[in-house]
Amino acid sequence: MYLPLKNLALVIGLLPISLVLMGCGTSPAAAPASPRNENTVLLTAYGATCDGQHNDQPALQSALNELSSNGGGVVVVPSATCRIVQTEAAPSTNLTGPVTIRGESDLATLSFDSDQPSVYRELFRISGTSPSLQGVRLVRASDISGVMVNIGPSTNLSFDNVVIDGKKDVYGKRVFHGISLGGGPGDIIKDVAVVNTTIQNVEYGVFQANNIRSTTDGFRVDSSTFTRNHADDLELNAPEGAITHVEVTRSRFLDNKKSPDPFGSGFGVGLANVQHVLIEKNTFKGYRYEPIHIEDRSGFVTIRDNSFADSFTVPVNWASHVLVIGSSHDIAITNNTFDTTGNPNSIDCVYVGAGGGPAAPDKVQVTGNTFKLRPSAEGIAVYGATNVTTSSNMTTPVA
């Protein structure tokens, strides 16, 4: 069996150099009202018109700077569209904790635009302690290149009831991503929480570029939706850095739009050199490639109580719902439901093999799963891996 070597690296390595130098429901609920005190300010009080036409970036940056310099607080975005234009002089808006950006209602929108569409820009660059985005929509305004949020050294960053919409279905020419993990050697990103948040119509939903050497310790996704994205939804990729203590729970991964060729992305959750991971009680449906991809020394990963359907529909000989390759180790795949009803192609629900790495996977347990198999499907395929144990799996034939 043939597997492409270092699929993730090949694809993510093509991302713009400007980035690598630094991967439920479609509307957020109305944010709770905040007391009007000295630490809660209205964006319009700083000169923002929020008419969808004027550039409100200077007003937003002024509000954020003032709160940050005075110990923190809340900037309230009105129930309107505030256009944020990043320029050569201000390529990103800096959100430094402890400051929160909160939407007044589910109509509160920051519309991200740029004076130079082909130049890679960031809506937000985040740092500090306890920065937060709550109940606000972040929407790409035109066919610009960039990322909505670039996370730098920070602690206790939270996204709650946020919508990130890259409008890839409308603006399809230029590359645009949702959230990137950045920073430099020695930088630490500690405890990121993405809760009740939707990321849609972007290339990578959440990702880290290949040569980032920062450390991310604690990354939690809960009750969120990733849909109609054109590369990986959640790509935690740390060949040169470190990512550890990841939880992905109770979320929906739907309708990935990665084109059938070239290979190398289009995953729901991708892990490369990531340690201590829980992927639990999620739904994966509608993927041309594998919903879960594990490689490059990733270890201590539990995949439990998830459902998989209509996935890896491209007819290649490593088709699978969960693919484990490349020196990965201590992987537990348990109590999941794998449904191959929508797979006319040959597919293995769980593939464990050498792939692109110096060693084959080791210490993999596949237990208590339900495999709904068409005649062309298999439950488990093992190619050269060591210490793979299987038990108590149930197979049900389907037409």
C-alpha cells in the first residue's frame, strides 16, 4: 500500500511566508448585557460609525489600547457592521488581555477588509492574559488574503459564541484562514478555549504552520461547528514546536470542501507531533479525505464516542476514517461508530500503518467500536505497525 509522505507538511508549507514568520450553530447567541462602568466602553464612543462603509479600525484599536493600559475591560460592538480595514501602517489590530470584545447582539459584526487584497493581513493579533472574543461575528468583507485571528504568546484566551466566516464560497480566489497559532521560539500559548463557536468558509479553520516553534499547552474546542472549509478544519501541526493537552468535544465537523486533488489536507482533525489529546463525542460527516489524521510522533491520543459517516470518498488505497501513521504511539480508538454506507470506494475505517515517518505506529488499541460496512469496506487495517490490539468491535453489514 502506498501512502504520501508528509502530506501535512507539503500542504502547510505552501502557506504565505508572512504567516509562518509570525490549524454549534451558524449564529452566536446574544451576549449578556454588561454593566455600564468605567471598564465597559462602546466602540462608537471612540468614533466608530459602524455603517459598513467607513474604516472603524482606528476607533477599535484606540478602545483596545485604552482598556489594556488601564487594566482591562470590555469593548462593546454595536448591533451593526463595523468595517475594519488593515493597512500597511496597521496590518493587524492588536488585542492584548485582559480585554474582551463583546457583541451587543447576534448582529454585531466586524467586517475585515484590506487596502491591498493580495498582501497577507490579520484581523486580530492576540497576546497577554485573558483576552476574549464573545458574541461577535468576524466576516471577510472582500477577496483579501489573510487570517482572522493570529494567536501569539497568551494565557486564557477564549472564543465564546463567535462566528468566523471567511466567505470562501463568495470570495474564492485568495487564501484565507480562520485562526492560526503563531509566536516564536520560547513563546507559550497557554489554555485556549473555543466554545459554542462556528468557523466556516475558510481554508484552514485552526492551524499552525510548519516552522512555528512556540509551545501551546492547553487547547480546548467544545460544542462548536466547523463547516464548508476548504482545507483542514482543526490542524494542530507542530513538527518544530510543541502542542499538548488538547480536547475536542461535542462538536460538529461537516461538509469539508477540499478539492479531490492534490492530496494532503481536507481533514477534520489533524495531529502532527501533538501529545495528550482527547477527541470525544463529535460528529464527522461529509469529507473527501480522512476525518481524523494522526502522524509525526503524536502520542497519548484517545478517540472515543464519535460518529463518522460519508467520509474519505476519494478512491485511493489508504482511504480511512481514522488514519494513524508516522511514529504515532499510545493511541486508543474506542466506542466510535463508523458508517461506510456512503462509501462506494474501498475503505478501511481505521488504518494503522507506517506512512511517512521513521517508524511505524506503536501501541494502538481499537476496542468496542461499531463498524457499519459495505462489501468494499473493512473495519481495521494494519500495515507494519507494532503492538496493535483489537477487541470487542462489532461489525454490521450495510448495503
